[in-house]
Amino acid sequence: MNSTPDEQEQSVAEVMASMPMGSLNEKMGVVLVEVTADRITATMPVEGNQQPYGLLHGGASVVLAETLGSIGSAIHAHPMDKLAVGVDINATHHRSATTGLVTGVATPVHRGRSSSCWEIVITDERGKRVCTSRITCALIPRESLGG
């Protein structure tokens, strides 16, 4: 699918206007920093998203990753009048984070007619990689979910 930069910008604006972040992202403190058709970036605080040992909870990293990859997939699906639904996600946790913010950056691996795959790299405030995740979303007809 080839689109002009103006069409991509319009798609980003339309998707973001119609898709609230949701209560889970609000509870976790996820803040979008950059949203384009090719890159989605957000931050999330470690504080409040820790496991009992005081480390960033691995599940919190997965929530951040799924949010970013799903937004990217939704932006890609929008011009085709489709919705993106997650079908697979994985995460490798490389190191711990104990304070500050982590930043997630999602970039596309594959953008097709029926699926979209994104890689999400989560880093700490020093720029050290905390987690690498990959999400695959199925792109389904909007009417199949009543959308």
C-alpha cells in the first residue's frame, strides 16, 4: 500500500482521534511522545509499575509494547477500512529498570493486507535496552467487530 505523506498524516490523525488510550494505559502512566505512520514512541514510569523486588514488571513492558504496536497496526489498517487485533506478542527482557522512565519505540517489520508486525524496543533513561518485543496484528474488516 503506497500513500502520500499527506494521506499518512490524515490517517494518523483519524486513528488517534477515534482511539482512546484506555484506562490501563492511563493507570500505567503511558504517554505518547511521537506518532507517525512509521514510528510510535511513548514513555512509561517505572514507579508504580514494579514487581515485588522493585524492578520494572515484565508485564508492564509488554503492555507498553502492545500499545505501541497496536497503534502502528491501526494506522496501517485504517486506509483499508480494517481494524487491527493482536494475535501474537513476545518479549525478551534484557536488563532491569528500577527508577525513572522507560521509552518504547515501535517500528514496522511487515505491513501487509491481512497482517502487520512491529518491533518495539524499550530503553531506560541511559538509553540501555531493557526489553525487545514483537507484536503481530491481524487486519480484519471493520464490520466484523461492529466498527
